[in-house]
Amino acid sequence: MQAFYADHFVLPLPAGHRFPMGKYARLRDRVALELPQLRPGVALPVSDGELALAHDPAYIQAVVDGSLGAAAMREIGFPWSAAMVERSRRSAGATVAAARVALGLGGQPAEGMAANMAGGTHHASAAKGSGFCVFNDAAIAARLMQAEHARRWQPGDRRLPLQVAIIDLDVHQGNGTASIFSRDPTVFTLSLHGQKNFPFRKEASDLDVELPDGCRDDAYLQALELALDELDRRFSPGLVIYLAGADPHEGDRLGRLKLSWDGLEARDRRVFDWAFQRRIPLALTMAGGYGVNIEDTVQVQVNTFRAALDYWRRYQALARPWAPR
């Protein structure tokens, strides 16, 4: 299974900054040792034009040239640097690459599943960043895959645009993603998140499931099952972008939920199984994770990749290729 990374583009953060930048390199080191079937690849940066599929050109320009105001940078949570811009472009590029591989766009065979070893920057909306998110990788990838999929149509085709479901299981609501697609019926946004957690002013996703502080495995998995059932009733995607946040884990300092290792693995497998049963290609991203012990966050993510490989093998064993709906 292909997994794209950009952890060698490191943000220069001040001492004591609470964002766990080191988790990405740790994750790549762990999967290299433990999951040799995972094929790493360096993510390429997205262009300004690709960013503009989801973001306002004025915002893109201000990020790129460093003219974004102090208040806007405080909302993002990072100091501006050229490295921040490059890493943000490549983090989005990794989700784009994963979606292409899963779908088989760009002249390559469809693999059914691929991953970004970072990504899930779901707090970035069209005209601003927030919560350690500069550009919204899932939104950019969804729009770009729709455009690339449409290029394969023949003159006179009347097929619907590629339908994309964004299944966001980070503990924080995907408010930026919800706002970008609020009037777009071709993208379904599902967010399962902590009711009282950041962001404190939520946006309306197509389906929001709010969970109480202290929610444990059984209640969480039941809520997920009901949410996937409703998604199935309301939408028929040709691509799933899955944000597999590690922050619902009981050891996360920002999560406020109480999921165990087993509960999070069951969550991942349920999402993978839902997509596989319907033969829907899936692009995986890691989203948030702020463990009191950073190795706990990395372990959650390693477990996610281990489960993903099981389902990737099932996609490879299919008798014939599948096509986006």
C-alpha cells in the first residue's frame, strides 16, 4: 500500500510549542520497521491553482507571501515561515496523491486504498486557517479528484460528478470542511466528534454526531454504526476520504473521550469494511493526535495502518477493477 509523507519538511516551532511535530517522523520510522508492505513516497506540493479549488485566492496569496495578519496567524497556531508554507502544500499533496492512487487516476492502476502519513487539516476553511490547519487537504483532494475524474468522460457523457464522502473521526469537529462544502451536494461531510471540544463554534456538516466527554468504546462504536447507516441511506460515494484521528484515545491530552486501543482499531476496521463492502476507493489521513505520551499517538496510528493493510490486500485480491460511481 502506498503512503505519502512530508515529515522532512519540519516547521520551525518555538521551544515548548504544544503541536507534536515529531510524531510524523516517528510514525514513518515505526511503519518502516513493522509494516514493510507499506510503500512510502515523498509527497509533491500542490500548486496555487489546486489550492484555489478549496481556498480563496487572496488567502492563498497572504499565506504564501507572509502577509497574513497577526490575529489570523494566532488562529492557525503556527508562526509564519517559508517552511510552514511548503509543508502545508505537501501535506495537501500527500492526500491528493493517496486519492489518485486509490482511484487509479493519473495513468496508474486503481489500488483501492492509499494513505497520507499526515493530513486531516479539517479546521482550515476557504478564507482562513485555524487549529494548526493552514490548507484543507481533504477539501482540495475532493475537488481535484472530481475534476480529474471528469476529464476521463467522453463527449456527450451525462454521468454525475464523482461523489465524495469525507468521514471525519478526529475528536474535533471538521468545521472548515463543513463550511467549504456547505452548499455542495456532491460531497458528503460526516463528523463524529466531542460535543464540548474545539471548535467551540461548530459549522453544520451534512451529518454531525456529537459525543459527551468520557465516551467509551461501546457507545462510540454504536454511534459510528448509526452514522454509517445514515450515510448509506443518503449518499452513494465513489471515493471516501477518511480522517482517522488518534485523539479520541483515552491518553490524549486534548481529546476528552476515553477510547481504548481496541476501540480505535475497531473504529478503523468498521470504516474500512464499510468502504470495502461497497467497493469504494478510500484515501486515509492521520488527522489529530496529542497524546500525553507521544508514543501513544504514534501507536494508534501504527494500528490504523496495520488495519488498512489488511483491507488493501483485500482490494488487491478482487477479481476485476472497480470504477468510481
